[in-house]
Amino acid sequence: MGEVSGLAIDDNESMRLSLHKVVVSIAILGVAAAIAGLGTFATFTSTTSATHTIASGTLTLTAPFSRLGTGASPIAAGDTMQRAIDLSYSGSISFSAVTLTTSASPSSLLDTDTTDGLHIVIDKCSVAWTESGPPYTYTCGGSTSSVLASSAIIGSNVALSNLTLTAGSLDHLRATITFPSTAGNTLQNQSSTLTYAFTGTQRAGQSQ
Amino acid sequence: MSRQPPDSLVSRRALRWAVIAGVAAASFTTVSLAFAGFNSAASGGPGTYASKRIFPGIRTSSAWTLRDASGGGAETNADDTLSYTDALLKTTGNWATTFSSTRYVEFDFNSARPGGVAVSSATFAYRMAANSAGDTACFYFEVYRASSSTLIGTHGSTGVPVACNATTTQTTYSTTLAEVTDTTILNDLRVRVYAKESGSRPMKQDLASVTGSTAYGSFTTYEKIYRDQSTGTPATTNWSVATSGDSTAYVSAGNWATTFAAARYMKFTFDPHVPSGSVITSASVDFYYKNNTAGDTVCWYFETYNGATLLGTHGSSGSPVSCNSTAGFTTDNVTLAELTSVTDANNLTIKVYMKDSTGARKSQTDLVQLNINHYLD
């Protein structure tokens, strides 16, 4: 608490007075700067300029060919289903990774039983798979590599390996969906509709 | 002179909100920067996968209907005593006048159904009467999983029996088994009947079976093992041709001749309950037999029928399926290539012709079993 002219005032009053001083000071400085600036532009000027364009690229993942929309019914324990899908990296920017998220709607024990329900394996062929069927089966005329080891059919953001990922390239994938031979009678008369989402992310930033 | 405190230039509430807003803005900016970057997605599917309604598998069914004309005369009804409402009765030992936890009869049922199929309206049918006029027989029962002896249901009690019969007239008492919810339980079912008899005498039983339905039709399940502990001391009687190696074999009612004859046979009828629409991929019959008198040689061949329609012949009078002169049972398994129709399978009768080297001798049959591998899409 302060003391002015014999009257007691509190700290807020002091703060108000100080702020008034600050505001007035800034106003004075602003006006002075403006006048100075006017004085500056009142002299001769000369300008040089350069322009350049910076354009962002595109990152585009598509599936120009896919058999993943082909289901199977009725399946029994021990059955396997092969489905091919091509992933195209058709934008101008390469990818750093692609993940797979699978979902089921409607759902059943075929996708919720992670032991005896459906499992998926994904392989890549260096050239296009040779398809026969239906029922579809595929052979690879080039070399194969593993993209996803055996996993329960439902997964979220599952990392995929050995993909090309380069802008303008194509990966030829084959998904093998297995209904384990260990599946018991509780998995009879079940039905699941599966959707597969492949999500690619761009390469890391770099000097350009 | 006092003065009112002046209003704050910036209220504390406003300051707090300002701080919160600042922190939120900073966080949003940081997180946005962290997740920034291009991404793209491609999708596959949807694809629908549906499993078979019934998986492929071999289901076995014994014959509960047996008509015996081995002697060359009229057929003898040699059906399983407890599987049908007929004149064949099974008499228990002497009961006590009060219920006792150690006095009961027990039935294990066959397991011919594909497992994992929902069951509705499972019902235990028990047909019985008191042994003597003026007596009253009462019962209640428990339901178990046979494989684990786990109690899964109780119906009635010592104080409130399921039923009492004060006559000697056979009466069927039907009780719903809500605990039998699927065929996995049905295939592993045991019913234990506790009873009392007012005169401490036996009870006469005609039928102990379980009926119900699935999405694929109605069914009847028959007992294959009967344990009588009405006196407090157990005695087990298996349906003779339902289980092999159980020291319970069916002895033919009459004597076979030294040669095969059209009028000398045994007929076994099965009840496999193959669901309509099923695909039968294979079928066979197990027939285990031997002589009833040491040193004799017994031979057999058989025909398959749907009603009066001949489906196939296996072996012949000149070339039997096999012969057995040993003291042990011959275990024949004969493929039934003709059994491709569900209707034929569900109405299958096999007619077995036999002969004995000495003649005027009987045979023993340990097992008559139908094996059908089928599935339903």
C-alpha cells in the first residue's frame, strides 16, 4: 500500500498510473517513428527483385488392380484364399512407409478369434503375379519377398516390409488368407466382411 | 476516509483464460507440426468370407433298431430296450421308499451330431411305471456332461419330484432341458434319474431319450450306456452293438445254418440325422463279429436298403465279406459307395446274412456302426 497526499491508495492504483505512463510513452515513440519514416521515404529510392516458384509435389497411393473384393463362401477349416493387389505410387513424391489397417463389418468369430479365425500373409513378386482361377491362385515368375508375416486378419497400422515405395513404381502383392485347420465347430456358420486400407506416408524432408 | 478498492485492470479470471488459451494454441501448433506431412491411402475389398454351416467330418451312429431272423423264422424285435416306446421294458433293481443320493439309474447318450450347432427345445422323455399295482414310483433327475461329470441341470428334487406314477401303466414324462443349448453338449450328455418306489420294488422303464431340434431339423438321441444303481450297487449295461470292446455283444436270437439263406438275417436300422442339403463325401459300416461257439467259423455279407429299395450289395453267398474262426471279433469296415443321398443315409438299413460252419449255432456281434463324412455349405 502506498501513501499519496496523505491518502492511502492501493497497488492497483499505482499500476494504473504506471500503465498510463507506458501507453503515453509508446504513443509518443510511435508518432516520432512515423514522422521519421515519412522523412526517409521522402528521399530517392531504388529496388531490385528476384522471383522463383516453389511447388509442392503429390503423394498418391492407388490400387489399380485388386482381388481383395472377392470373398469366399462357404469355407472350412484348413482352407486358404489367395487374392492379388497392386499398389501404385503414382505421385511425384516417394513414400517412406505403407501400413495396413483391416476392419470387419459385419464382424464374426472369423475375425474376432485371433487364434482360430482368419489369418493373413502378404508376399510381393518382383513382376506381376500370374493368376489362375477362380478360385484364384498365383505364381510368381520373378522373385518373391515377404511383406507381412502371418498375422490375425484384423490389425491397425500394421507395418509392411520390402515395398518399393518409389514414386512412379508399382508393387505386386499377394494376400493369402488362411482359415486355420485348428478352427473348431464354434466357427461354423460365421460371416465377416473385410476391408483393407493401405496408408502411405511421404518420405522424410530433404534439402531441395 | 476510506476508499473502495479500484477495479483490477485485468481480472484474474481473464488472466486464467488467457493462459489456458495460450497453452492450447501452443500445443495445437506443436502437435500439428509433428503430424504434418503428406499421406495417401488405397483400399481393397470389401470381401465377405463365410464359413460352412457344418464343417466336414465323420459322424458315427450305431443301430438302435435290430430285427433278428437268424433262426429263419419271424423277426424278433431286438431293439435297444430304452430307445423306443414299445413292449420292450427295462426293469430296475429294488428302490427304497425314499430318495437317496446313492440310488439312481443313469443314461449316457450317443453323439452322432455335428458339434457346435444351436439346439432348441431339448426334451428328456422318460417313460416308466411302478412295478406292482398299488405302488407309486416317483423320480427327479440331474443332467451332466458325461466327459467331465459336471452337473449342468437339476429337474425336480426329493421334495418336489418331476413326476409320480401310481399305476402300472407306462407313462411318458417330458421335461425341457434348457441347459442343452447346442450339439456339443448334446453329444456329451448324461442323465441321472433318482427314484423311489413305495413298495421298495423295481420300476419298469420303457424309454429314455432326448429329442429337440436344430436349424437343420429335429432329432432323437438314444442312450448307449445304462447304469442301474437303484439298489445302491452299480450295474452297467451297454447297448450291445453301440460300443466295441465293452464285453457286451449281441448274441443272435436264433441259430444260423451252415449255408446262407435269404430268410436268415439280422437287420440294423440307423438314425444318423444328416441335415438336409448336406454333401456326403464318404460312408462306411463297421461290423465286428465272431462265433458264439469256439471252433466254429462264421461268415457274413450284407445288403443296404432305404426302406424296401435295395441300394447295394457287399459280398455274396459265394463270396462273403469275411469269415472268422477265431475267438476274437473280426473288425470289418466296409465302404458304402452307394450312400450319397441324405435321404438314403437317414433311412439306411443293412441286412446282414450269416452262416455258421457247424450250423445250429449263434453268433456274437460287438459293433454295428455307420460312419458318414458329410458337410453342409
